[in-house]
Amino acid sequence: MNIEDFIIPAPEIKTENWQLGHFIKREIIENSIVLLFVSDFRGAKGSGESQDFRRVRKQLYKLSHLQLETTVCDLGDLISGKTIEDTHYVLQEFLSLCHYKNAVPVIIGGSNDLAFSLFSALNFHQKNISYTQINSKIELGNVADTLSEKNFLTKILSSKNLSVENYHHLAYQKHLNPLESVDLIKDVDFDIIRLAEMMNVTEKAEPFFRKADLVTVNCDAIESFAESFSIHPQVNGLNRREICAYMQEIGLGENLRSVGIFNFNFDAENVLNHQLLAQMIWYLILGIDLQNSHPKERFYETFHVLVKDENYTFKRDTFKNLWYFGSDDKIENCLPCSHLDYEAAKKENLTQRLLNFLNK
């Protein structure tokens, strides 16, 4: 199958020589960031008709290149298949090509169920995937139903063929979710973080991006302003500054292999919506580039905390000032945590997440 037969090339957009668009490539290059725009919203009961991505591209292309060392590619727009299953199939083929070249694919647009394809394609190349999702809702629909945004997560978590090591659900809103869904995620020891815990600062949620292989962002988790930002708009959600800060944190993830940004409202007339999406992508690119420039060899300070006569070990990355919990000599066997977790431990309060890690 020739993937080029299913993609409309990105249009040429006039830019100045200091802007990102001046440097963007049009093919998959090894160790690059590859953008692909997708129009298929049938998983959210929308249509598969071609969307107008030019407004977002204009806003993205005119942002500063900042002498990024990581190559950015814009492959174009994926043509929707006759069925949504066809779209998922072609998308997985594209994602697999990126993984073979050690490129990070960034899928922009389409409905949230496309996260299933991102997970499936990555699962072909590696096992024990750590998946972090930003989504105001916890959708756990019937696994027997046709794949949609309502049940894609159930299909991922219940499949014998998909290997989930960790799942983190961020920015859920209590008033939008049945208590049973929240309890189920907690019962299986997956991490779940409320929107209120993510506002103003990124420190508490950052550990859930640090080792993530796959991150997807449902635009429904971002507050709408002026007009609908997403296809299921919410008055409450992460604000403009917060989501850009989190996009950079996503890019800074040490194991990041794939990213999806779904449910954006491309029909929005207000330029600010397209500007925000463009800047979200830009901060993601910046984060990935910064992570690629960081030294591979790290040094750690060790801290011991006594809690009820038990000794617990925390470690701090001296270069990035990031914290870990655990005494293992191999840092990959320690749990990413925050400085807040360390401060709480000094007050003899180990968080439930740290306790769960000790019991594994």
C-alpha cells in the first residue's frame, strides 16, 4: 500500500525565513516530528468529510522556528476512508511508517476514538505501553459495540492483544462522569487526576507525562471561549496558558513515541481558536526539541525520609530538577513523582500513588 495515495499534501503557505513554516519538510524523515491532519469525526457521530486545516496551518507556520534542532514535517491531510474502519487502518499504516523511522507522529483532528489506532500502531512496535490521556470524561462504553469515542478506552484496556503497562487519566471533571467510571479506574490502580488538581501549575501532573509512550489530548478538556473550541464544548476546562504549558510537558516526556490532539472544532470562525490549537502544537514541538537536546547521562541526589519508623527514598535529577520515588539503583525502576510528594512525605504523609507503587 502506498500511503501517499491516501494523503493530500500540505499546501504551500508563504512565510518569512525566521518562521516555522519556512523550515517544514514534506516527507517522513528519521528522528523528526511528523504532523498529519485528519478529518474523520465519525467516531463521535460526525462526518468523514474533508475539513479546512489551512487556518490552523497559517497560524502554526508563522510562529518562530527558534532554530529548532529537530526537523518538523507536515505530511498533509489524511483522506477519510469509505468507513471509519478504513480510516483507522490507513492511519495505523502511516503511524507504523513513522515508528520505523523513529519519528514522533502528531495526529491533529478527527474524533477521540482515533487514539485506539495510535495505541494499536505503537503496540506493534513495543509492548508495555504507558498511555496518558487528557480528557474531561472517562468513557467506558460497551466493548462489543462498534469502535467509537465512547468505548475505545474499554477496547484498549480489555484487549488481550494490547499491552498496557500504565494508564493515566488527567483533567476529568466530577460533574461530567458517573461515579462508577471513576471508581473502576481507581480500583485497577490506574492514576486519575481531577481538573482542579491541574490548574495554575503543572507540577502535580508532570510525572504522568515523564515516562509516557503515548499521550492524547481531547480538546473537550479545554475551556471554550468566544465560540466552541471543541466539538463537545465545555465552559470549564484547562485554560489557554495551562494547556500550552501541558503541551510542552508532553513534549518533554522521555519516552514519547506518539501524540494525538482530537475533537477540535475546525468549523470555528474565530481566529483565536485556530491560533490556540497552533500554539498548542508549537509548544509540543518545542518540548520535544528541548528533550532531544538534554544530556543522556543524568546524576541524581538521594534523599531519605522517615515515615512512622520506615525509611523511604526519593531521588532528584540534578539537571532537570525532577523527582523520583524508590531506592532501586536503576532510575527506570523508580516512580516519577513531584517535589510536592517529597514535601508531603516529610510531613509523614505518603500519597496513595506512592503506597500503590510500594505494594506492586
